[in-house]
Amino acid sequence: MQPPRDRFIEIRPGIFRTTVLEDSNFATEGINLHFIPDDDGCLLIDTGFPTDASKQSILYTLNERLHIPFEKTRLFITHSHPDHNGLAPWCQEKGMQLFMKGEEYGSARLPRPRRNTSLLNFGGLDAERYFEASMHQELRAKGDHFPEAFDFEDIKEGTLLSRGGGYRFETVSMAGHTLHQQGVMDKNAGILFCADQVILGIVPAVMTSKPNDGLLNMFFNTLDFIRHQDFTYLLPAHGEALYKKDGSIIAALSYIEDSYGKLCSFLLQHLQEDDGRKFTAFELTLILYNEPEEAFYRNLGKRTLMTGKILTCLEFLCDREVIGRKFEGEKALYYV
């Protein structure tokens, strides 16, 4: 019954990880599902996409490795993206109790086109052309998954989720990747399940979708929190674990901060060189990649991701009054 390409390991004493490699996309390789057996049964963190591979991973881990029934398993969903909550309705049907932050549920329940339209218009893209192109690319096949309605308990920061085996895991804000993303931590054990906030070798997407949401500032504040808490282990939703001992935690934090800092510097430099001209995030993406519009729409996944990051950085600079912004309809134009 074990899915052929999955990996099941005890990542820390009493904490188990199954990686669903089939659930990869253009940005990450696989999704990590974490299981914490405890005094009340088991805590599962996130679900993977609504795919057979994720279902088989959860079934195999609970039934054949941990021998814990679904009715004794609680599911915690870190944020609204479909690789994290895609199987929530299925898990509930199998008997799990679900927990997540209410604001994230509201975002998860919006169909993908409605979620993206504001970002596309805000960033200066042609929404109709985007949706037409996405029909023929893998981006739509996986990115458009969103779950049916499900019941859950709305939990706040500091909620105790799991106790037993020497651990006390509680929720903690990981705002930045999304507005209300949450992680799970045990301060005394030095362990943080950081969701998509820190990923080894990857700069997580911070995708603003409206003016003045302060998302990149939230993201930086969360990175500061992680650094100052001096965690021993970070367990992300994608990729390998990070450790204090080998320096990978500090290295990953620095890499992410430096990458966003360099992108902000590039944007500011270009706006200064074209003093007086106004640019959309989409136009600056084309400049960054030195390519025409046609090439952008042939590679929507990575290009849209970068447009979102550029828009977020522009809003960050605008919040600090380093650059200006004006609107033409829903389209934001930036200038110095």
C-alpha cells in the first residue's frame, strides 16, 4: 500500500514526515505531511493536493506505520493554498477534526480565477489573456484545485494543538507568505513547523493582492521572529529540514532576505534611471527577464510568481515613501 515515490521518516523523535513527491509543481518538489502522535491520538499538519498520491500517503502513514485511526487524528491547516488544504473535505469525511484560522478558510474557498483577478489587474496583466493561456498549462491543472466546503474550528495564535511524547505544540503566526498563515511550535523543544515561510534554497512567494496590505513587511517581521527565537529545528512544508547546528536556518533566512532586498534594489534603480516614467509590475517583469509579452504568457507559472513578488516589493517601497504610485482603473503604476 505504500505509495512508490513517497518517503516516510522519523524526522525528530516522535515526529514523522511523509513527502508526497508526486504533488510537485513548478516552484517546489513535493509536499511534506507531518504527523505527531500524542496523548489524544495524532496531529496531522496539512494535506497535500486533492490527489490519489496524497490520499495514499495519509492512509499508509496512519494505517500501516502509526496505527492511528482517522477518528483519533486532528488536521491542522497552515494556510489557504491547495497543496496544504486540498484534501480537507476528504479528511473530514474520514473522521478527522479540522483546525485552521478562519480568515485563511475564506481565502481557500474562493475559486482560483476570483483569487487571481485582483492581483492580475493590480499588477498590470491582461486577465483574459492570462486565463486563456492558463487553460493549456500545468498551472491550471494543479493551481486551480480548491476544496469543497468543510467544517473547522477557528483557532488563534497560541492555541495548544498537541500535547504528549514530551512535546507541547501551539499555533504561532507565520504571516507573510499569506496574510494569516500559521505555524506550529514547541519553544522548549526548539521546533517550528514553519509552513511555507522558510524553505531551503527557495525564496518563498509573498504575493500582495491589494494596496497597502503590508505583506512583505509582515514577512520580514516573521523572519525576525524566527531568528530571535533561536529555534533548533525548522520543519517546512517543502524540502528538507533546517538545523541550527549546521547553520542552515540562518543561511536560509539570510538568503531569503537578501533576495528580496536585491529585487527591491533592482526595481528602485530601474525606476530612477527612467525618472518620470511610470511602470506596472508586469512591465518590470518583462524588463527583468528581457523578454516580450508572448514569452511571458508561454511560461505563466514562474513569470506570474515573479510578477507577484515584484508587485509586493513595489508596494513595500511605496509604503516607505521611497517611490510613488498612481492608478489607472485597477492598474497600479509606480514611479520616482
